[in-house]
Amino acid sequence: MIPPRWCSFQNLFILTIVLILVLPNVIPEKSSRRRLRRPTQSPLKNISTSKDQEVSASVNRFRVRTRSSHRKTADNSISSSNSKTSKIDSDGYKVVCYYTNWSQYRPKIGKFLPEDITPDLCTHLIFAFGWLKKGKLSSFESNDETKDGKTGLYDRIENLKKANPKLKTLLAIGGWSFGTQKFKDMSATRYARQTFIYSAIPFLRDRNFDGLDIDWEYPKGSDDKKNYVHLLKELREAFEAEAQEVKKPRLLLSAAVPVGPDNIKSGYDVPAVASYLDFINVMAYDFHGKWERETGHNAPLIAPSTDSEWRKQLSVSHAASLWARLGAPRDKLVIGMPTYGRTFTLSNMDRYKVNSPASGGGKEGTYTKEAGFLAYYEVCEMLQNGATYYWDDEMKVPYAVQGDQWVGFDDERSIRHKMKWIKDNGFGGAMVWTVDMDDFTGNVCGGDVKYPLIGAMREELRGMSRGKNAKDVDWEKLAGRSEEDDDEEEVIEKPAPVKIAVSDVLHRARKPNKKHITKSSGTTDKNSRPPQIFCYMTSWSQKRPGTGKFAPENIDPKLCTHIIYAFATLKEYKLAEASEKDVDRYERVIALREKNPDLKILLAIGGWAFGSTPFKELTGNVFRMNQFVYDAIELLRDYKFNGLDVDWEYPRGSDDREAYVSLLKELRLAFEGEAKTSGQPRLLLTAAVPASFEAIAAGYDVPEISKYLDYINVMTYDFHGQWERTVGHNSPLFPLESATSYQKKLTVDYSAREWVKQGAPKEKLMIGMPTYGRSFELVNTSQFDIGAPASGGGEPGKFTSEAGFMSYYEICDFLQVENTTLVWDNEQQVPFAYRKNQWVGFDDERSLKTKMAWLKEEGFGGIMIWSVDMDDFRGHCGGGKYPLITAMKQELHGYRVKLQFDGPFESSNPNGQYTTKNPNEVVCEEEEGHISYHADKSDCTHYYMCEGERKHHMPCPANLVFNPDQNVCDWPENVEECMQHTQAPPTNR
């Protein structure tokens, strides 16, 4: 028997042995983990720093990636197998949501406020947009800031952090309406960049934002590309330095970036951009929309196989892969997901699939109020009210059709496909444009689920369920096609032509006959041309009394290179004659070409009295604008005008600026296409533009309009007039030395240079020359020099009948009256005259010759004259007819304008006379890779094969003729117009 005491000792001994054996296997593992684990305490106490807020991107840190936590897969999710390992941060995939401050203004159920946002819906919330004032970051909407006791939108967004402290909020600056010029100016110099940066940091901190989102849409060209990188680099450096100084987490830096291959390559140094940004929001939507004339999905995951090679680049997968291929880390790329659709109006309701013809954008939504655009909840209403739902398994996205309305959008099904694709390809997460266009109430789309789309993203990427009973809406079941409608669209298959081997085609193809060109004895310099002389003729000049009455027959056809008839008007948004009498006047003006076939005659639309509003309304709707464009072509061709002059006085603001460019672009593209079809010389496109540097800045994207315009008529006159209370010259060439810095900008020289500075080619600039003067009534007859006090405009002219205004021939009368004093201003290089209390500043032959010498020295393209009917067209002044225009023309004789601008349309030649197109001529205008067949109307045994834009003249086999109805070589008896064809004789045996 063992004593109890020894038993106790024995038990203790055994326990010790067991511990010795076990501890070596336990302790090393435990200590190993401790060595590898990141410290639980940050070196800077009381500072929480998430991975995307590390102090410096350039510091290499030892990182241990923790095992991802097990997440329950939702019932609706698409399983992701064989997923590529991605460098997703420890916080998981990002769900970045943009909130727009204009969504508060939508009516009824569309009205969206910060309180409608579920706090844990997104990982990052971006407030769109801030603004830029005097180069500094500022708010935009009046209620963005808290004031007068009312909590502003900024603070209401920040209140979401009380429920979700992990939520990161950023402020975005830029956007489509913001435009690019402000970014160009702000990023152009280090001083401008630093002014912005050091206004942005306190602005963001004071309003508790966690970062800044740069939405420059878009940098373009080498200067922008370089300056964009400089801006991001300096922002990141300043954010890091500020974080260390104030002992706070670093401000985040993100950017919204484009998906167009041309935009990416022309404006983004991708590796450099990616190195400074915490994450990159790829705007993977708006691939297709109302700006196109065929239906296309807003955001296809994969481009349809029916797309052209170029259009196949327009997909989510291609865009994201391009950014990665160009050097952006995949885990920084946050892929854009739209909560809206792009709509179209079908041209033919029987053709409703992708790439079907469309006449423009669809009808505007009840709540979003924009044509060609519907929020997801508006799409849901459309589906619930009879629209048919179609799922495209190739693109992995749906579209819906209701009558002639077509919409391509994303639903829960397509979102889940995209989330699987994001995970499979190692991207950093999803970006949402916008949180306010999802079904945020959960009362519209069905299923009683708030934020069905964003909730599906969160569910797939972050494993957070939308709710126990939440299910995706099965639109295919609720609004899909019935079995009776399952038949495919009817496809008419044309019988194939006789097959001939490609080698045989190339061997037998005849080269197009070379046109015989008669060369002149003199050599033509393609790099220069004579100066252009544009002369405006006003329709109201025919209403002036007595000898002031001006008719088209009064014009010397060889005086000007171009005549512009001012003005036509708009009727129901279509180009139209301003009066019934204009029909006869147009014909009489056009008749001038009988005496000078090289004279170009244009029709002008707009003018000061016409105003800006009709142009705003015209360009505010795509259908209206396109209708105007194509109707204008018809009117111009009917009357045999050579082109159109657009006199919008004046576009102002970013919307007008974009609309003006869009109008000119649509006109130019249409003019180009029409010329190819009609065989006539291309219609010219010109515009009258302001001389004021302020007006230029307010409404003109000068480089863009320069692409589309043939000539730019700069209205370098009306610098001073009766609206002022001091006398000033109508059109001074140079300023007075004593003038203020502002007044020095009101000259012909400064204005012309400003247009060049803003990007206009000198060769396209026609400098305005007035054939009239501006008059004043002096307050004190002893004070008559420039700047003297004036009480208003001078007495009306006998014929022009307008106070403060005199035509040149009326000024001649004024000068011939006794006691009139004529003064030559040697500084401004212009004359003025006064008598008693009447004062007039004008141009005469001397001043205009001086301006011509200046113009030649500067290298401008020519002159524009306002107007031909106010020169001395009757020779009343004693120097012959048209003394002013004649003097300018003589001074320009022998001058050559250098052609240096290399624009997208410069190769097209509008010069030429109206001709009759050969109805039998075949013109090939197919897209590259497309083949079509056309009859040879002069020879039944041959046909033309168009391969892209290349034309081949092909023979049919012996005894056969071409059948244009079937696109095959056929027996003569089957082709009515070729039934009398004589068969070829048999070959010798």
C-alpha cells in the first residue's frame, strides 16, 4: 500500500513530466505567431490608421496578410470558383458610393437626402461635387454648408459616421459639367497647384471629410498629362506631411478616371497616377448612349460579338483590363457600377436588339428629368408598366423595351455577375454612380429591399446579407418575353453572289481610273493661300430709305471672297427664312455667282437681336439639334448656299460651352458626310465670335470649336459705344498708353492675340473690320478727347436711323459739314471726329490700311467686314464705290496665309463649284471589313464590289449579268433591265 503522501508526490511528478513534453510543441508556435503579428498599438498613440491611409506609399513595410474570415454566401450570390488571389486590403473589397448634391431637388419619390443613406451600405461615400472659386476649393450648393441654424449637407453626411465610425467620406471636385479648363488653369503652374492644395486641406479637415476625389474630365495632351501627375503628386505629398504634423490619419486621395482608350492614352501616365492615388474609380459606364444612332448598353460586362472591332473596346472588362495593362495595380482599381440606364428611341420597333437603329435618346424620366437617362427605380416602374425584359447572356446585362423606348441597365442579376468577375480578376471593389439612383426606399422595384443593387454588391464583395428574406427580383419571370414572342427578329438573308477566290478577285480587280487633272502652268503652294474677305450683307439694309437702300445687285461680285447673308431664323427649331421676301432675296444673292463662279455665299443664323435663348433651347435636346442640322443642309442645298454661319451671341457657362461645341461638331460631321453622298463641295461652317476676353472665357472651348469651323469671324468692333458714359473708339487697333489695364484689353490687337492664346489657329481667324462708327453726345464741348464725358449716343444717322451709330457714308456727310474737326489718334491708329456736342469714332482708308499691315505681319487668315451695305456703295464720299473694302483688298494683294493647323478635318476641301453628280457613279463608304455589291448601270456584265472604302470593278462569268436584287450574277432573263443583253460568243474549241 502506497502512503497517501507519496501518492500525492507521484501525481505531481507525472504532471510535471507531461508539461515538459507538451510545452516545447506549444511555446514555439505561440511565440512565432507573436513575432509575425503586426503590433496592436499604433506607434502614434490614439491614431487609427487604415491601410489606405498609410503615411507613405514609398515606404516598404513588412506586411502579413491575415487569413480572410469565413463569410456566409448569400442565397442569391454567384459562386466564385478558381478566383485569382488579389491584394485586397485587410478591410476587404471597397464599395465606393457617390452621392450627388442635386438629388435633393428631384420630385416626389426621387427626392434624396443624406438621411436616406444606410450608414453601413458603403465603405466610402463621395460627396459630388465641390467647386473652385479663385483657384481654391469651395462649396457649390447654397445648403452644402451649415449656416443660419440650418444643418448643411456636409454635416448631414458626416452624421452617418455616428452609426458607422468606419465609413470614409470624401469630397469630389470636378465632374462633366465642371469641364476641363478650370483644371487646366489650376494645374498649369506649381503656384496654382499649391494655392488649391493648401486651400483644400483645411477645407476638408474643417468639414470632417476623410479625403479628396479628383474628377478631371478629362486631361488631354502632353501638358495636361504632365500637370495631372504633378497635381496628384503634390496633393499626396501635402496630405502625408499634414498628417504627420497634426497627428491624424492621412487624407485619402482618389480619382474618377475614364474608360475610353483614346482618353486614357492621351491624358494619363497610368503608373505615375496609380502611385499617388489610394484607389482609382474607373467610370465603367456610359459606353453607349443618346449621342449614338444605334442602341447600345450603358455598361456591358463583355462587348457583343456583333460590335465592330473598335466598339468591342467599349465594355467593363476591356476598360478595367486596359488600366491594369497600362500599369495600374488591380487592387487599386475600383470598378464603376451604374444605378441608372441609358435609353434610346427606336427608329423601327421591329428592330429592338443591341445595335438597332435609334433616332436619339429615350424620353426623360419622371424624376431624373433627363432625356436618354433613367434611374434604376424609373426602370423598375417601366418594367412594371408593360416593358419587356431581355437578358443578354453574351454581355451579361439586361435591357428592356416598351414601344419605341429602349433602355440598357443593370439589375441584381448583372451586378452579381460583375461582382464575381471583380473577385475572379483581383480588382479592388466596386464604385457606384450613384447611391441616390438605386431603389433607396425599397418600395418601387419589389422585394421590399432597400438599395437592391448596392446591397447585392455589398453581399457579394463583403459578405453582408441584405436580410434573411431578401431575394433578387426575377425580372425575366415578371416582365420577360412570352413564348409567343421568343421568335428571333426576322433576318433577311440575301443569296450569296457567285463565289470567287480572293486571289482571283485581287488578280482580276481593275484599278480605278485615274482622273485626268489639268495642271496649271504656275505651281500651287499647298502650304499657303490668299487671304479671305468675308462680307456680311444685312437683310434690313433693303429697308433703309432713299440712297441708303441696299439690294443684292449693289454688291460687286468680285469685291469679296465670301458673302454672308444675315440673318435666317428658327421656326419650330428648323432653319427658316426670316420673312417671305427672303426667298426672292436669297435667289438674287445667289445670282451673284453668275458673274463670279468662285464667290462663296453663306447663310447666317443668329445675331444680337436673335439672342441666346433660341440656341439654348435648340441644343438642349438632341432630337431638336439633329433635326436642325439635317434640315439646314436641305435648305442650304435648295438655295445653293455654300455654307452656314453660326452667330450665337453668346454661349455662357459650362453647359452652353459644351452645347456650342456639340452643335458645331454635329454640323461639321453632317456636312462632311453629306458632301460624300451628294458629290457636291462640302458646305462651309463658320461662326461669328466675340472679341471680349471675358466672353471668350465664359463660353468658348477654343481648341474644340477650331476643329470644326472652317473660319472664325472675330467681331473686333463695338469695344465702346453709347452704353458707356465716356467716349471711346469703336475699334481701336492698339490701346492708349494712359488707359487702365482693363481698357488696354479692349483693342483689335489684344482680342486677336487672345483667340490665338486660347488655341485658335491664326489661319482660321478672320479679323472684324467695321464700315460704321459709334457716336456719342458730349457733356462738355470743350472736352472731346478719348475718355471725355458723354451723356449718351449721338444723333441717329439719316439712313441707319439708330442713335449712337453711323454708317461710313453717313460719316462722310458728317465730315463735310462746316466746323467739323477730324483727329487722327496716333496711339490707337484710328480717326475720330467731332462737331459741337456730336462725336464719332470710325475707320477710314488710312486706319484700315494700317490694320491690314498689322494683320499681314501677324499672319492672320483674312478679314470679316460688318457690313458691305454700310461702306460707301454708291461712291457718295468721292473716292469711288466701296472705298473701305477696296482699300483693304488692295492692301492684302499678294499676301499669302501660311497653313499650319493640322486638325481632324483639314484634308477635306470645301472649295469647288456646284456640280451635278453622276447618277451612275458608285461611291464606297462601307466600314472597314464590310463588303457590299452594286450594279454597274452602264454595263450589265459587270458589277462593283465595295470592300470598306475600296472599290473593285468585277466581271460576271460568261453569259451572266449582275442581278442587283439578289446580289448575284444571274441569267439575263431574270434581270429586267438586262434582258436584251447579247450573249457572248462561244469560245473557240
